[in-house]
Amino acid sequence: MTNTWHKLSAIETAGLLATDMEQGLSTEEAKHRLARYGQNKLHKGKRFSALLIFISQFRSLVIWVLIGAAAVSVALGEVIDGIAIIAIVILNAIIGFLQEYRAEKAAAALVRLTAPHCRVIRDGHSLVITTTEVVPGDLLLLEAGDLVAADARLIQASVFRVNEAPLTGESQAVAKFTVSLVLDTPLAERSNMVFLGTSVTGGSAHAVVVNTGMETELGRIAKLLESAESGETPLQRQLERVGRLLLMACFGIVGLIFGLGVWRGIAPFELFLSSVSLAVAAIPEGLPAVVTIALALGVQRMVQRHALVRRLASVETLGRAQVICTDKTGTLTMGEMTARKLVTSKNLYRVTGEGYATEGTFFSGNVESIPSESPELFALLRASAACNDAELTLIDGRSTVVGDPTEGALLVVAAKANITRSAIETDMPRLAVIPFDSDRKRMSVIRRQANFPWAFVKGAPEVVLSRCTLIRTDQGVRALTEIDRTHLFQANRLLANDALRVLAVAERPLEGIHFGAGVFSSDVEIEQQLILLGLVGLQDPPRGEAREAVSKCKRAGIKTVMITGDHPDTARAIGCELGIMDKGDEVLIGVEIDHLDDAELKERVPHVSVYARVTAEHKLRIVRAWKATGAVVAMTGDGVNDAPAIKEASIGIAMGITGTEVTKEAADMIVADDNFASIVAAVEEGRGIYDNIAKTLAYLLGSSTGELLVMLGAVLLGWPLPLLPLHLLWINLVTDGFAALALSTDPIDPGVLNRPPRRTQSQLLNRNLFYLTLFTGILAASVTLGVFAYELHVVGNTLDQARDAAFTALVITGLLRAFGARSEQRVIWQIGLFSNLRLFLIVAVCFGLQLAIHHVSMLQALFQIKSVSLHQCVVWIGVGFIPLTILELRKILLNRAKKIA
């Protein structure tokens, strides 16, 4: 079906669809069309079973390297080693599975947005049918409270308004009419159309269905959602690279040792078992568990900061974000229309308070004003509440508006002056209403006051002002002069330039005008010779924390991009107020995006910070364009129209309060309080988690390198192996493993947002880390081999005693080094020894366990260790301090060199 229905007249639309505008379709014809077009429902997305989610936890190459290592260990008779490694792999999979159990059902969730039933006209009769039976050509009957069952062209409309926020992002209810529109009218401005999934907020209408199911605008979004691909996160790609490097290193070690052994004449079979055992020992078994637990703990911290993470690896991705594309309504703004400024005959009032909260203060300049002490201000507020169809209610202690958001804002500002709708209904009962429509651009409510009718009027300033002859002041009512009109028109322009929606409010006593049964003899007769009360400037205000959050993003090197379906002027004003853009910057609108191909859009996006009047497809293209530049992109939103872009982004973020189920299911993360500041807090957590993973990886690789060099050095020198397999297991899984877990929970560096995001090309295992790992390994191996040689060749102790010394020296070296591994730049006394209490306690416990091995007979037998004196243990501890001391001195020298440079 065509998507140009808004260009056609109602008669042309009905003619093309062969629909009788009075009788509707016949029952027989509806059956034929149902068979031809199919049911009016959206295709469900792929369903993921719990089993598939669990299996997906084993896709990492690192995991398979560990599984292979476990198999080799069991084959060599080291069953305990194999069981321990498999236990770590399974624990890692379980944690990941529990976090990711919520499957990606985004497209399927779209189905739940459709209304289960609707009213249509068939054979000239009104029928209630299930929405799946609606076909193109059906006549829909719509009224307040209905969900629209399909895309349809209006043919009759009476004071008809629709909330299209889930589809377009427009925060205000949209007035709908039947007039034809030009072909290139944006989706958000197609006022003669209604769309599947939107809701009717007021009035009534008849509409002829033009598209159903997957051919609707919501269906197009479902198709986009299916085509969007989030792909692997940067952390997943990094870990895969680490896994490949470890695998190659293992093969290299096996080959090197096997070649050296053959050269030295060792039996091939014995040589093979020894070299493979050493390769297995070289793998940092704790790495997957450390990464998973670091992410899981980060998730728990983020919950406390109002961010709920659905995919573990997404936490680190957010910390890498270079661009945050965000919706305006409800994220950067309150999502609740608010009266910000009031204009009376002489004064401009500023109103405090945000959203629908009824607490607020009125200021004239810097002086607080009490409405009850200002007759003109009080009259303006009372009339705003009197000419109103909305309701203000409390739900869970929070003020909520039922009805049009603009009228709700008028009720709220009146409530700030203790003027309530219920009191008005009691004091001034409603007699009748003259509804708003696009031609009149005004609305009137007539109430009984002081025993005679009284009209309250609100509408477009130019329309209402033209019908006013009087103006109310604090001294009473007087004639409206040309000076007054000029003043008010200037005030209207100033408010509009601040992106405020402006309404004029007036009143008039109706003495001598007769009407009956709520029907007026003439609305023109009533809406003239009005008394002007003032102007009201309304806006969906920016959140109080949003500006500081945007500023934090700038300091962190993150570009904030606002993408909204709102009017360009509104978008520009909010963008400037929040510091997202400067006043001279351009706002790119959806129609202009349509004229850019993908390559041109890719060139354009780095220079645009605000987009307006965009559709779901535009948002998806913007995100893809940013990704094409190589940027890590976060996308936030709440409406169905945001879902495809959210799924496509490097990390998708949905709003928890206003977000649709579709959007939440497509997202990697949900912001519980709909606050942009919470997203920035999550970025901070993400960066801290990456830092912890990087420092833990460096620590683990340093330990593995030290073990390798100890064993390799002994083979090269022709010495006996200094460490037994159980010694290696103890070091890898217990001593280093526990310390690594504690490192992964290190507190976040307070300055983490004061540095730019990591480059997309940056690697976990980079050149600096390689050199540091090698240097650390050489230090640890030198100390260990030195102790081993001293005990074996200088003192003349037995091989078991020499192994005891080497084993303990290597353990102590690794435990102490954990304190220095917390930072690449800061030394231990700058960080604080007790700032990570977990690490301090774990090191202390591991110290105790290591000493216990030498003094508990059962442990001595298990580890094949002899009893030693405490004096010897103290000496080994002293030797273990050597690598830490050298590494800390290295930091000091590097920091001094940087200052000099």
C-alpha cells in the first residue's frame, strides 16, 4: 500500500480503497481482504530459549582454551587441576546466564502495543472486533481512551487529539484534522492520519484504514528492529584477542621447551608431558571469572545509581562511549509540560518548580510574589484552571495529569497558588463548553459565578488578543490600549523565542446573554469584548541535573547528541540551554536527512549536535553513521521509534519509567529514573570497571609470566623444576586468583571522567602492558630462581627445601605486588593501603595460609613441603618485597620524567 495517503483527500482515499464512507465494507469484502492482506498483527521476533542463552556463554575463545587446558590436565593425571578449571568456567557461565536471561524479544513486544479490540462500521452497523481482523478499507470509530488499531486516514474529526509520543517522540498531544497535506509532510506533522499503537486523548473521529500489520508505521519500525544488529561489544572483542594471543603463546612455549628438551636428549614422551603441563600452567585461569565478577559487581553498583544492566559486557562498553545520542522528551527534559513564565498587564512572573509537582514560587524579578495578594495574577491563574478539561491526581504520592499535557500544566501552576479544579467546580459549576479546533484556535468554558454566567477563554495569543477590548490590572479592569497590545505582542515574541508555547487567557461576564441546555446561540457573540488576563509560557523543562551531566560529558570527551521528533525551534532552545549546542549551530531536520546518502550523512554527523523532526528510520541512520566513523555510540530513548536505533547502537539505553516495553527489550541497559544524569553516572562506572579489568589482567599476566620464566629458566640452566604442578595450581587459582578478584572490585578513580574516552583501536593487551608484564615477570622469576639457587647450591639444602623456598618467595612476591598493581601512576601511599579493604584482607589471609602450609602437617603432606622456621619465612617475605619496591620506584621515576617533559 502507498504511504502518501496524507496527500489525498478523504473522498479520494475512500475511493482508492473502495470503501463506502457511510456503510463501510461489507462483511464478505472484509473476509476477502483479510485473506489477501493477512491478519493485522506484527511479526514476532526470534525467541531465544534459556538453553541457547546458557550455551552462548561458551562462545569466548578464552573459555575454550581453559576447557582444553582442563582436558589436558586430566589426561596428565592432574585431576584436581582439571576440576578446578572446569569449576571456574561453569561459574563464569552461570553468572553471565543469570544476567542475560531476559531474551531479546523487542519485535515480539511490539505486538503488545496494539489494542485487543476496536470499533468499525461494516454493512452500515457499528461492530466491536479484534484488532487482528481489521483490514485496509475498514472504517474505524475512535474516541478518547482508545488505542488506534491500524494506520488510518481521518474522514471526520471533532476536537480530536492523539498522543503520538511512543511513535514520534512528540511530548504534546497532537490535534488532528481532515484536510489534505503536501507530499513531503514529516510523519510527526501528518495531522490527518492516525497510527497503530498511538492513543486518543480527546474528541472523536471516523477514519478509513489504509495500512495494517507490518505495512503500518509501527510495522516499519518492527522491520528496522529486525535489521538492527548490536554486534559484539568492544570488551568481548578484546577478550577474544587476548584468548588468541594466549593460545599462540601456549603453542610457542610447548614448541620451545620441546625443542630444547630434544636438544638436551630428554625422552620425547616425558618431554611432551612436561612441556604441555607448563603450557597449561601459563594460562591465567582466573581471567574469565575476574572479568565476569568485575562486571557483575559493577552492575550491582549501577543499580544503586538507577541503572539496570541486561548484558554484562555492556557495562564496559558504556565506559568506552564517545558519543551519547539521546532523546529529548523525558530524558533531558522532565517529559511533563510546565508553566515557566506568566505575563500580566505590567509584570513578568517566573514560576519555579518542575514537572507536575505542585510546589513552586512566583517571582517578579527577584522579588517573590504571593498570587493571593495580586488580583491580576490570581485572576490569570484561576481562569487557567477554570478553562480546562484535564485532571490532576495523585498516584503513589506523585502528581499525575489525566488529559491534555498543556491543560495539565495550567492546572499545576494554578495549584501552586492553592487554586484547585475541585474548588472551582464547587464554586463555579460548569454550564457548557465551546471546544478548541484548528480554525478557531481557542477554547471557552462557561461557568456560573455570582448568579450569572461567566466565560473563560484560552487560545493562540493573536486570536484571543484580537477579541479583547479590556485588560485586568491590580487596580481593576480598564480599556486595552495600543500600548498594551504592543507590550503583549512583544512579550509573546520573547516567550516564543525561548521555545515556550504561549497561550493567552481571558474572561468575560455574560450578563444579558441567554442560552439553554448548554447550547449557545452564538460562540462569536460570547468570545468578543473579552477582558485580557495575561499570557502563559509553557515548556517541557530541562531536568535540573541534565546541564551538569552534559557538562560532565564534555569534560570526559564525550559528545552529546540530541535527537528528537519535536519542532526545530524547541530542539534548538533546549540544546542551547543545556549546553549541547551553541546558538549559531545548525539543527538538522529529518527532511534534510532524507536528501543525504549514507556517505554524506557519515561526513555530516560529527558536526551536528541536535536533530529535530526525525523518524525511527532517521534515528537508525544517525546511529549507523556514527558507528561508520568508528565511534562507540550509546543511544537512549523511551518510544517505539527509538527501539531500532537503541538495538543498533554499541550500547542501547531505555528509560525505565516512560519507556515502552519494546524499547526496554531492545536495550542493553535501563535507566530506572529516566534521568540523563544517571547515564553519565553509568559511564563513570563503566570506565572504572574497564580500569579494574585492565589492572587485573596486567596482574594475572605478570604472575603467569613469572611462573613461565621460572620454569623456562630452570630448563635452560639444566636445573630441576623449582615448582610442582600443585604449587602452580595454588598460585594460579588460590593466591593470585583471590587477589585478582579483590583488584577487580577496586574503587573507581575520582578523576575517571576528567580524561577522554579510550580510542576504539586501543587494546587491553597493548605494547605498554606487554613490556610491563615482561618486566614484572623477569623480576618475579629472578627473585624466585635466586632463592632456589641459594638454597640448593649455596646453603646445600635438599631439592624439597629449595622448592619450598622458591614456592613461598613467588607467592609472597605475587601477593605484595597486588598492592602496586592498583595504579600505573600512583604509588601505594598515594592510593592508601586500606582504600580497598577486600584486597588487604585477602592478602592477609593468603599470607596466613601460605605460612600455614609450612606448619600444618596435613598441608605439608599435600604440598610435599617440609617444616621451616619462622625466621626463614620472614627472610622469604623480605625477598618478596624486592619486585614491589622496584616497580614502585619505576612509577616515581616515570612521573618525574613526565613532569620534566
